[in-house]
Amino acid sequence: MTMRIAHCHCRDLELRCLGEPTKVSLCCCKACQRRTGSAFSVAVFLRRDQVSIHGETRVFTRASASGFAVAFHFCPACGANVFWLPDRLPDRIGVALGAFEDATLLRPDQAVWTTGRPSWLDLPSDIPCHDENPIRA
């Protein structure tokens, strides 16, 4: 079974993710743009029982574009947002794609909230695009 390691900048916070993700989702909502400082974010969703968390976190909770609360977990030392727990998906954890040691094999299955996509951002034609967010990840 595949083991993937994700961590923050300083490596004080580490996630060990066992097995394959349930979904890899690219999001163009304004909240994800603000959180990442980029035009989109990429979330690797796994079942919570697939992930072991090592290290301390600080938490910031806000409503998502879907209206459900999301608890974002940051490293208290370096400030990197490594993972989040979405109320909409209580059995899942979202892990930031960029936090993985090797993210090359984790290609998005979908793009969501594409209405917020900057006009200069072309998404791959083989990835399903959704104006909003589908019900399940």
C-alpha cells in the first residue's frame, strides 16, 4: 500500500497518508485563492482513518463556499497550512497537494468553483469542471 508523506515548511508538522486518495480536487473559489495566495488550490482528499498526524497545529475555522465550516490546520512554527477538516465531509481530510514530498502522481480528478477561475487560467480539457462543488469528494 502506498505511503505518502506531507509536511509543513519546517517539518514540525507531518502527515503520513496510507493508500490512495478518494479525490484530488482543484478549487478556484475566492476563499482558496486568498488562503493560498494563488489562482487556485489543490486538495488531496483521503479518509481520515488513512492519515496519521504528527506535531502540533493551530486552527482557523471559516465557512466554505458551500456554506459548511472548514477547520484549517496550520503549523504554529512556520505558518504553513497543511490540512483541513471539512464539516461537509466528516469522514475526510483535505491535504494540501504542495505539502506532499512527491505530488507528481496526484493529478486533479476535477475542478470546482470554476466560476472564480481567472480568465487567463486554462484548465486541462480532460478534467471535469464544475461551476460549484459536487456533493461528495
